[in-house]
Amino acid sequence: MLKIFLVEDEIVMREGIKNHIDWEKEGFEFVGEASDGELAFPMIQNKKPDILITDIKMPFMDGLELSRLVKKENPDIKIVILSGFDEFQFAKQAIEVGVTDYILKPVTSAQLLEKLHRIADGILEEKKRGTESDFIDHEESLHSEQRRLFRKLVEGRASMSDILEQGQRLKMDLIAESYEIVLFQMRPKHMEQDLVEMYSEQMVRAYGEIREYVDDQDDIQMYEQLGEVLAFLLLSKSRDQIESLQESLLNKIKQICEKNQDMLYFVGVGNPKNHIREIWYSYEQASSVFSHRFMETNSCVYYFNQEREDEIDLSGMDVGKLDRRVLKNFLSTGDKNELDSFLNEYFQSLGEANLKSTFFRQYIVTDVYFTVVSLLEDMYASKEQAVEICGTMKDGAKSLGNLDETREYVRKLLTRVIDARERMARQKYGHMIQEAKEYILANYNDEEMSLNKVAAYVNVSPNHFSTVFRQEAGVNFIEYLTEVRLEHAKEMLRSTSRKTSEIGYEVGYKDPHYFSSLFKKVEGMTPKEYRGGRVG
């Protein structure tokens, strides 16, 4: 219930208001009364009412001065002034210092209740908005901590007791009899069309549908990884159930992805494990087979326990074309953690007998070199920058003594290219965040401005945008939006005589009381105090 406090020097009026309204029935709690502002102020500080009803003309401290003090210390309290007709000028002054409304005397219970219910509706809406903002901040922090715990799980870096304790705190029910990891990624069919841009409307839409599906599943938890890889942790009461759970998830992924004709999808499935401390092993298995996706031109699901029978026959095949496709796929979306698995698969695909030939290894080294240089140029690196990253062909010629030397040269070369790609990705993120900031600066006064709206504008998923924004901007989205809005508000407070309610409206806050409350929370003073020159 919202709390009501009454200040009125006329005892008949005070008793009438207090006793002629069934406060509890109307949804209010009457928490106190006083005969003047001087008596009332410490009581208000103690009771912290939601709504203060006060007469404007009283001995010792009138309602106008009381309103100033209350608004300074408790800007969230709504104030209703009771005034006689000849006190109307005082009422106007009170409204200017932040009073919510006034009522001319004599006042009836019906009139007062009409005002109070309208104010109550505004308070509840304000609290809802504040709750939504707090909820977004909390959710961002929660997702971040959940991702960190997931990394501990798949790296085997935490004890069972720590895992369960942290999981419970982070709303992650990790108690099960069987666990399994499934990895998932989409990519455009024709990577050469745009090697730097990693997102498309199709991908954002498909990932969103998958998230919605997982959100409704109590026994599947999902975590986003770099490169738009989704990791699913399946939890089940038995091995039979986890197989059914896996089948349902894969069918849903296939159903969603096959609606997008220009995209490929890849899934890596680890074996089920019976102990929570073995989740890392299922993750390693899934990652191992997941690395095969760079060799494919069709959508695939890889199971760790499935033997591959599709060894590549080099006879009659354009090896150069094959190499470039495989390398471009890996270097466009793979990361260094997958490099060794990729190289095992890559060199195996070339054939053991072929690799014994120095001439063939020279061909491979030359082809890899020119492929990665071409790739870097596609990523908008100059030829000079590409050579700086990759070295010269003379470096490759020194690696032909044996297969191990050749493999190590290719490994170092690909590592340098991945590092360069990540630097360019950070630059791309910087551009994306700059674009987002410019959009916010142009539309900060839109009351409906939200993280989802900005993420859609820059064409990335909301979760990914939230993570990247925090990393690049140093604050979360809500903090940045609030900062932008309040900076514009402060500029108007300094340079104009407009009412604070109008200024709040101009910067995106339609509720003037919420604006004043937020301003004081962030700036440590009310808008009026800031305008008055009491600036830190």
C-alpha cells in the first residue's frame, strides 16, 4: 500500500480527512499527521510516506517551505497542496518547487481520493519503469557471471561444490544425472562475398528463434561464445532422456536454419557424461568434431562417436581450389583454440603420401601463403600490411625440410592472420559501437529507446550487442543512455529557463517526477539545485 501523511493546522479539517476516508479499502495506509510543517518534517523523514497532503498556510513553517525541504531530501515523495482561493499564488509557487498537485478548499473526500488515485497510478508506473531499468542492469550482470561459470565448467577449473553453489546463486540448476555439450554456428554460403561482416538479418532472426526455443526448455542452458557460436548444455535425469533431448534440439535447429536458403549451419555434439566434472570432456569432444565445419560446403551435424568415411581423394581434384575454400572458411570464423584440430584435419585431407613430397609441400606452402595474403586484402588490409603480417615467401621456403617444419610454418602463419582478423574485428566493433552511439545521440529523447531497438539498428543480436557495448564503451547500455540524456538536461538547465518537467520530457522522460528522482540519484542534487549553481 502507498503511505499517506497529512499536515493541516485546522483540527476539524485534519480529523475530517483522517477519519472520513476508509484508507485501507482505497489502497492506502495513513501513517501520520501533524499540525504544522516544523512538527511534520522530522516525522516525514522517519515515516517516508509516498504522498504528502499539506495545507499551504500554517504557523511556524508553512506548506511551501515544508514542500521545499521534503523535495530536497526526498524527491520521490508526491505532494498535494490544500489551499484557499486567496492563497492561489502560493500554490503556484509550490508547484514550481515540485509539488504534484493542489486542491482548493473546501475539499470533499471524493475530490481528494480522485487526486490521490491518479497520483498513485503515476507512482506505480514510475516504480515499474525503475524496476525495468534495474532488471536490465541485473540481467546483463547475471548473463556475464553465467558465462564465466560456463567457462569454468568447460575448462574443468572448479570443484563440484563450487559449481553447484555458484549455479544456485546464478539461477542455474546444474543438478542432473547426464550432461552433454552441443555447439552451433551459422555462416553465409558464400563467404567471399563479405569476409569481414559477420552478421546478417537472417542470422540475427535465426539465433533469436533458437534463443526463444531454449528459454522454454528447463533442461537446456545456452551460452554465447565469440564468433556467434552458441554452446548448449543439456541436462537430463538419464542417458535415454538426454538422447531424446538432443534429438529435439537438433530437429528445432534444423527446422529454423533450413528456412534461410543463403546460410549454412553446423553442429558439433559431444558424448553424454554422467558427472558434472566431466562436462569439459564433452565440450572437448564437441569442439574436436565441430572444427570439421571448415572443410564443408554443406550444412552438417558432427557426432564425436561417428567415424568419418569421407576422406578426400586428391586424384582429379583441383587442390588449390580446395585449399582456398577450407582456409577461407576457417580464417573467417575460427579461433586459435580450434587451430590444432583444424590443422590435423587439414593436413589429413591432403593425404599422407602426398605430404612426403618436398615438391608437394612447397606447393601447399605457396598456396597457403597467397591465399591468406589475398584474404587479408579482402579484409581491407593493404599489400604492405599483408606482407608485414605474413612475411615473405622466403620464410615459407625455409620450412620445407620435413612435414613438422611445414606444419609449424603454416600454424604460425594462420595464427598471425587470426590475430590480424581479431584486430580488424575490434575495429569493426568500434565502428558498430560508434554507429550505435550516434543513433542514441540522435534519438535519446525517444521514450521507447531500448537496447533491443539499438541492437536491431546495428543488425546484431541484443545479447551480443550488450556484451560488446559494455566492453567497448566501459559502461552498460542503460548507463550510457542515462548519461547522454542527463548531459542534455544539464545543458538546458544551464542555458534556459524552461521548467524541469519540460526538460525531462525533452530528454525522453515523460514522467517529471521520475526524471527528478533519477537526476538526483545520478548527480547528487535535484535539477533545481543544479540550475541554482550548486554544481560540484
